[in-house]
Amino acid sequence: MDIIVGWIVRRISELGGYENVSDSVKVDIFGLDIADVSGSIRLFSDVMKRLGIKLDGGELYEEFQRIYDESVDRDASKDKAEDKM
């Protein structure tokens, strides 16, 4: 997991910092469409700590939830588009 966290931190740094990364890129970087949401939250928390971003439990959950919801919406839209074909 440290390798993954390290890669994510480097990638976000290359993109100019977490606040400069678009939500869709955050979804892609964190791979939040995976089934293990609790594992994703732990990964997300580790990355935030290593980037020096201090979020309390509520803020961390809210940010993760917002990004996760975008992932779910994106997947639903993709499924609808595939069904129309």
C-alpha cells in the first residue's frame, strides 16, 4: 500500500497539489469505483496526511464522499450510454 500511496502523492504533486487537481482526475487517481470503500477511505486518509492536508474526520469523510459520488455518477452515465448502443 505504501507504494500506491507514494505514487498517488507524487502524481498529485506533479499536477500542482491536491487543490489544483480536478475532481475527475481525483476519481481516476484514487480509483474510487472499487468495491472496498473502507479501504479507499483509508488510502485517501493516508494520502491526505502525506500531502500535509489536515482534515478532521467529518471533513475527510465529506471530501471522500463527494469524490466517491462523482465516481458512481460517472459509472451510471457510462452504463446508460452503453445500454443505448
